[in-house]
Amino acid sequence: MPLKKGTQEVDTAELHRLPLEFGVVKAKGELTEGGGWGGGPAACAFDGRTDATSGQTAWIDPTAKKGAGSWIVFALTKNHACALTAYSLTSAGDPDTNDPCEWVLEASEDGKSWVQVDARKDVKFKARWQTQTFKTRWNVAARSWRLTVIRTRGGKQGTGLHLGELGLWVDKPAWMMLQAAESTKARAAATAKTQKGLDAKYKAKPVEDKGGGVKQKAACVACGAAGVCGGALACDAFCGTNICSSICKCLKCFRCVLCC
């Protein structure tokens, strides 16, 4: 029997979910053993297991009283920030009295100062393992996100807070964003190291007159460095300019240019 659809403010088919392996999960409370209901640890809210055939898991906070103050945090372990486009909550398989019905979602760059990106109240899940998707109201680049549940549907009638899944959705694949950030950083470091080595090895020196019309202190017209052109540094008799006759490239900037 298909699940009844709840709130679907965003079509996640065009989005990408932040994977569990890209971060760490913390929670105010979690059931680590004897969980029943297919789980308990906070990481279960991010493992994507909502299919009965593969096994369903849920985050369970048995310490929550009316759900008040129960929270869960997902923090990226990579040094990169991104903004959420949407987020989704999936109900667990136990009684709906343990479903969250009022919450606040916050984002943080440093894990200390938090900014609210969305808040909801009086939300109801009409089926077990039903997913509802919500659009964030503020786009804030962050490395951590915290969902604080203010109230569960059953209040005092519940046995804590139970949540099947918390999905965090972005426009681009997380691995692509993080890989791009790491590659850019690595390339910048490598370029700086290479440039430093070239500056030391090919320190500009005056060029001696070897005949043929080569000028003193000939310089590369691209980068201005003197005496660093490769090749024979001989005058081209056809055009009368000082050209790197064998390589035609400056060993500092690697551009194929004429020496003035």
C-alpha cells in the first residue's frame, strides 16, 4: 500500500542529499541498545534506511519529555560550507504520538553560533515511514545543522521522540562541492610552491652581450623578468628582435613571447 503524501514543498529529485559519511552526528539523547523499533542511535536518522525490505531504522531519544529540547546535529567533517535548499523528515514505525510536530532548524558555521533557517509547528504525519519535505526559508552557508524538536504529537502520551530520517538537501552533489574545494586548495598550494621554486632558480640576472644584437638586460614582455628566457638568447636576423630561438618560452611564466 503506497504511503499517503504529506507536505512536499520541494521536489528532491533535482537535489542531492548530504551523505552520512561526510559528517558526524550528535544528539541530546539516543537509545544505544535494546532499541526495538529498528534502531535508536542518532546516526540512524541519516542512514537512509526507510525501506521495509532492507531494514528500517530510526533515531530514538527516550529522554525527551513532550519532545521539548530534544535536538540532533549533523556537522560536516570537511572544511567546506554549503547552503541547504530543503530538508525532509520521515516518521518512524512506532506510534505517531512520538512523531515531532513542532521544531526549529538552525545552521552554524563554527558549531557555536546558530542562525535559524526554518521553523514549523502543528505538522502531522499521516502514515508510518512517511517523508515530508520542507523548503528552507533562509539560505545560510554553514558546516553544521541542528534540528531542535519543541513538541511531539502525543506530548505526555508519547514515550520520547522517534524520527525515521532527517534529510539535508543541497543543489549540487556533496562530494562534488567538497572535492572541488579540496582540489582548489591543493592547486593553490602547489602553484605557490612551484612559483617560489622558480623564483629562486631563475632569479633575474642581466644578460651578457653575446653578439648578434642581443640587448643588455633583455626582459620577457609578458612577465617582465630579465634574463630568464630559455634557448640560445640570440638575435633573429630576419626580424631583428631578441627571440628565444630554441624554446621561445620564458622559464618564469612559460609563455611563448618575444624578449624586448
